[in-house]
Amino acid sequence: MTVLVREVAVPSWPFRLGGGSRDGLLRRRGDGLVRLVHAPEPAVVAVAQRGPRVVFAARALSDGAARAGIARLRFALGVDDDLAEFYERFCDDPVIGRAVRARPALRVRRNPTLFEALMWAVAEQLIDGERATAIQKALIRRLGRRWAGLRDSPAQDVVAAQAPTQLEACGLAGKRAIALRRAARVDLEASDWRARLLAIPEIGTWTVEVVALHGRGELDVIPAGDLGYLKLVGRLATGNPKAVADEAEVRGFFSVYAPWAGLAGEYLRLTGPRRLPAPRGTRSSAAATRTVAA
């Protein structure tokens, strides 16, 4: 027997629901979205936007599981983010101001769980987005949790128990399969989670920064090893279309947007003008791709 719980949120800053996720877990249903989440019990959470209101409905085995599922999806969508100060400070910024004014409701999408953010980051290392998505979908098919006709991403303990060959069968390279299994044994809630991940071969600063931004919701973090950002900052800093910055230069570039470096990066990556950017200090910039290091 299941229970149905409804909640209505009225965001303090403009919000736009947007579409589903590339991995297929957050999917369009009617005029809203639906996803199976585990928090840790399963809950099917639907969300729709009705003017300024965001309406959630969750079905689960208990009231607590339903409300926990709603909380996870509210966090993942950034419904409760108050970005008024960011907008006030950067709506006239010479680099991202035009994009900020055009899309004030933009949020940094997050994963409902820390481990999903980590797992998807490992899947995205050093390959293009299409291949990464194929690996993510293969992991979901082979190891993902199922409930009420939907699928969720694999649980951390399930991945930790897999032989590397099982993970390789989903498309991961051998070293990354081993790294993912080792990473699945790290307590991501521990105070030293970053150091524990960085001690694993094939896990680098980009992966840790992705977990911080897309798993923990730390908007002050920029995944500086993203090749798109390295190229973009190189171009903006020099005017040379072939220039490539290093990670320190990327962090320095985005430091002026503290404590919203990650959100500023999304504006450049997703909504920057398409033409070749001019050096920083002019009004033009360019979108960046998400090909990354470790």
C-alpha cells in the first residue's frame, strides 16, 4: 500500500522547470517531470509548474519516504535557490551580463544523491557527452534500482560490490571501472571525502569539483578541468581562438563571481553568445563544451 503526498513551493526567485535529464531518469510526463528517487526508500516524485507555484506529488510506501523524495527533487532542481544577489551583482557584467538578463531563472541542476553525481562524473571523464550518456544508461539498465515501473541510478553499495568487469561491460574503461568501484567505498558524507577521492588513481580535481557543484550544491565551485572552460578562458584572456588556459587560470577567471562561480560557469557554458569571444572586458563570450579531464 502506498501513500500520496503533495507539496506546493513558491520560489523566492524566478524559476523555470525545464526539461528532463540526458540519462533518462528525470523524464517528461505531460506538462511536468517525474523521477524515481531513493532517499533512501523509493518514491516516485512528479513536479509541475503552475505560474509561480511549483507543485510536487510523491507516491511512496510511507509519508516520510514521500516527503524525503520531494526534498531530494526540490534540491536537484534548485527550486529554493535565492539568486537575487547574484542577479543584482552580475546582470550588467561585461562577460555574462547579457545571458543573466536573458535567463534569470537559470539554475545549476544537481543530482539527487552525492553518489550519483560522483558516478556520472566518472562516466564523463575524457569522453564526449554522447558516449558518457550511453555509459550512464548502461549502468542504469544493468545495476539500477526499479520501483513502480521506473528506474533509478545504481545504489552506492551495489556498485561497490561489482567486479570491475561488470562495470567495464557498461562501457567504462578498465582503470575507470576500478576507480569507480573504489570511489563507491568512500563515505561521501565524511569531512575528508575530497582527500579520500583524490587518493584514488583516475580521480582528479575535476571529478571532486563536479561532486561539490552537482552533488552538494556548492555554487562557489567551478569544475576548472572542464576542457570547455579551459578553452573558453584561454580565448577570453588572450583573444587567441586557439589558446587554452590551465586550471589555476580558470579558477582565477571565475573568482570574481564568488560565491557563485559554478552558476557563472553555467551561464557561459549554456547561454553565452555563439560568436568567438573577445578578451575579457568586452561584452562577448562563447559557450563551452563539457569534455573533461579526471
